[in-house]
Amino acid sequence: MRTAEPSSKQAGLFGRAAAMLLRPAETWNIVAGEPADARALYLGYVAPLAALAPVCGVIGLQLFGASIAGIHLKPALGVTLVGAAVDYGLALLGVYLLALAVSALAPAFAGEGGRGQALKLVAHSGTAVWVAGVFALYPTLGFPMAILGSLYSLYALYLGLGPLMRPAPERTLTYFAAVLACALALAIVLRLAAGRIG
């Protein structure tokens, strides 16, 4: 009889993403025990999910355009594709860099997880914000849904710190605050980089 556990081997990409959205606490316990294979994690989970927002964003902008302060804009396809490619590349880079920060901070909070565990944590906690990228099909909804997805991803990250990085329980909240500060700084740097590249 097939189990309902969100194992990546059984449920695949969509099953794991659904489990992270609907049952994050239980799913973290499963993720914690899985092998830390960076290549498989990137190709099988991060890369396809991170592509949702750029792909849907291109389609949405070409179909509906964007409205800013009552002014309707429809950027050229080439410009939109370049922007989407840059955003996608920076999203993939951001996962790696934030995982390095999570791993580097762990000893300061009596954490024991290494880089592999940190990468699993960051990769899986991004599920909500990446899935919210589907709403970029209609640009007016894209931004508010991205904010909601980001908030849920931060909640998932907090839940995953204990099972994956194993900090001292009384220091989990401060560890999360330090990771959050790193994530915000990284987001700002990557946005600035996107502006320069694009």
C-alpha cells in the first residue's frame, strides 16, 4: 500500500511542494533524514520551482502588461525575457548564498547542521514564494501574492531550523533573526545586481 508521506522519491516535485505548503512541520522531519545531494536538489526541486515566477511573469506581462500609478505599460518581449533570465539566475544564486550564511551562522547558536543541511533548509523553505510566482500570470496579483508567499516561506524556514540545523532550543529564535537579517541583506544586494545587469 502506498504511503502518504511526502518522500521526494515517492511524491516527486509536486508532492513535496504540496507537503511543504500544507504540512511543513512534518515534512521537515523527513527532509532532515534525506541525503544532502546538492545537484539533485537543484535540478529536481529548486530549478523548476524557481522558474515559475520568471516564466509566468513573462507571459503575464506580454498578455496584460503592468499598471503603475494608472499608467499601463507593456514592455518589449526581449526586455522581459532578459529580466526574467536575470531574476532566475539570481534566485538560484540566492539559494546557494543564503545556505552558506545559514551554515556559517550555525555554530554561533550551537547548531550542528552543515552545508548540506543548510542547502536543504533554504531550498525547501523557498517553496511558498516560488509557488506564489504562478500569480505573476496576472501582474496585478503577482506582487501581493509574492509578499504572502515570502512570509509563509519565512515561517517554514523558522520551523525547519530545529530539525535541520539543530541549534540550542533556546537560541532558535535568535538564530532565525540572524538568518532573516542575512536574507534581507542578500535580497537587497541581489536586487541591486539585477538592476545593474538588466
